[in-house]
Amino acid sequence: MLKTVNIWQTIEDLVVNHESLPGLFNPYSDTHPEWDLPDATSIRVDNLKRYIDDHSGEIEILLVAEAPGPWGCRFSGIPITSEAQLLDADFPAKGRQSTRRDEPFSEYSASIYWRILAPYYGQLFTWNTVPMHPYHPGKLDSIRTPRQSEINLFLPVLEAVVSWAMPRKILAVGRKAENAIGRIGVEAEYVRHPSQGGAKMFEAAVLRVVEELGLQPVVRQTTMETDGL
């Protein structure tokens, strides 16, 4: 089905070009001098654009999460995804590292998330209710729950993503995401976030929906197959 919404223009206008706010770090427009490469913002923007381009076909499930974590989307630019995953040749999404570290950041939640969902990449799309990283004052490497005012600020982006994705099913990953989806008048099913002991409940709920929709894993070549080994 043709996607009629220019989602990238909306994201660029309302997210990429938005300055960081008190307690909200925008990884697409801002950098940390010690952690980030000089061109980190353009790297993260490119990573996100590539991720969106990978979903130009029909999206079966839209997963709406809460906000970027300090070691995942904050550096990769892609929701619930780490730099380490983007650099893994066998990972379905591709991108570049935006940090100065010798070793790219990895994230526990992202590892669980993609262990379950990687076989269905392209059929599923993930977006953050608040696309900036919420942190505690003076602790840029911390994570806090988004405030209602912050959720409200980005509801127009969420609405645009839903209109663009046109999914068969929407899953709200966490209560804040469920709240946001409800505020734009769209039906969604709540699923537990995979962090803090919720991995098994998240997996069971998501795989049940995958089975209900009849989704089939996408078969991809491994690096060994690609190299002729």
C-alpha cells in the first residue's frame, strides 16, 4: 500500500531540527564533546533515515516505545537499537557508529528486543513516543520516565508515524506509550517493556501477535553465506 505521508519531512521539522530541552537531549541535533564524534548528529540522522527507508513496504506491526535509553537510541539514532547491533554484519539494520569509543555501545533492552524481532525486520517498525533522551538533572547517562508535557509535545509526530505506517496492529511498549497512543485516539495493545524483568512477558505477547497476523520470518543470507563459506 502506498504511504502518502511524507514522514521524513515531519520528523525533520519536529524532531531533527528541534533543540535539546532541559532534561531532554536531542541526539539528532546535539552532541556531547567527550562521547560523540564531531559529525555524530549527521550520522544518527542518516542511521534513522536508512531505517525508515527499510520500511517503505507494508508495515504489519507498529511498536511504540517510550523514549531513547542512554546507551541505545541515544547513540544509534534508531529506537531500541544499539551501535553494536548496527555494526554487526548479521544484524538486519545497518548504520555507523557516532561515538568516540573504541567499542560501540550496546544496550540490554535492545539485545532482548532484536533477539525476538530481528527475523521479522521490515514487517515491524518501532518509534519512540518521546524521540529525545530524558535524563535526570546533571546525569546525561541516566534515564527517567518521560513527563506528560514531554509526551504531549511530540504527539503530532506520533500521529504522523501512525498515519504513515498504516499498520495492521499497534503495540504500546510500556504504560507511557499506551497513554500516548490513547491520546491520539488510536487503539493499541499494551505489552510489557523487555527491561527490568519483563523480557519473557514481552516475548510471549509479541510472538502471539506475530502468530495471529500470520507473519513469516524473512530469510536473509548470513555473512558466511555471503562470503561463500
